[in-house]
Amino acid sequence: MREGRITFKQYRSIDIALFTALFVVSEAVVTLAANKWFPGQPYTFSLLIVFMCLMMMRWGLLVGITAPLGSLAFCICSGADGNQYLIYIVGNLFSLLAFFYIMIRGKDKIRSDALRTGLFVILTFVFTQAGRWLVAVLLGNDPLIFITFVSTDALSGVFALIAVLSARHIDGLFEDQKAYLFRLDRERKEKAKEES
């Protein structure tokens, strides 16, 4: 390894840590702002779906810690009770089930096709709501609470759809990072070859 270069494992750890920190801080700020400026509104706003879609595309299931940490920030800043902590922290882990869609379709096909990207976001949203619902029902809530979860989080779902579709156009943001780094290296070598 050349001096000053980091290994792939280091790059992965740094990237996951930075994205997770950004998610936790963003989730806390958005939740606090919503509670201050729009108290008592019948909807919530969360960046969970955006970050989970981006990070699953970048690193796969290695981002399993991201959902609970962001959910913890959301619960703390929204004044959640004990049951809500369980519903959001455990339930949001179900967002990772959308990774099966990545396994079936492949990251490149999802990234390069707007409809497949949109379906990936929708699946992540639906699995998240289903996870919250399942935990809530196990804690004794009415099964119809699913409607409440979906309706109160609909704004977050729409925002996630727009944000992730937009992220497709930012080089390397919504892309498997190993493939991205190989592509950059290949492009660098081709450019050097052309210049020599």
C-alpha cells in the first residue's frame, strides 16, 4: 500500500460512519424543527428511506446499524415513549428487506433505470411501514395502525422517491462503491494512456 492511501476496508468504514453520522444529525435536526414549527401535525418527516436506499446501494446489508441509530435520534427528539422506541428502532430494520430486490435485479440495473429505482424506494418504504406495523401489533396495537403509519409518513416517502431518483444523476452517490472505485481507476488509466 502506498503511503497516504487508505485500504478499501478503511474507505468502507469511513463512508458508512460518515453517512450514518449525517443521517443521525439530519434526522435529529428535521425532527426537532418539525416539532418546533409544526407541533401537533398529523404527519411526520423522516430521512430514513433516503439514507437506507443510498446506503444499501453503496454497501449492501453492512448498513444495518444505520437504521437503528437514526431511529434512536428520531425517538429521542420526538419525545417517544418506550413502545415507540421499539416500534421505530426494531421496525425500521425491516427496510433492509428491500435488499432482496437488489439481489434479484442487480445494482446496476436498479441504478440505471428510473422505474426500477422508484420501485426500490417504494419497497423500502413499504417494508419499513410493515416492520413498524408488525412490532406495533405485537405490542398490542390495533392492526389498522398500518394505515396511520403509511399516512403519517407519506410525505417522507414522496421526498425519498424524489431524492433517490435525483441521486442517480450524481456520480458515485447511488452506486455500489466497489464498482465505483474500479470504474474510477479504469477511467484514470484510460486517460493516462490517452495522454501518453
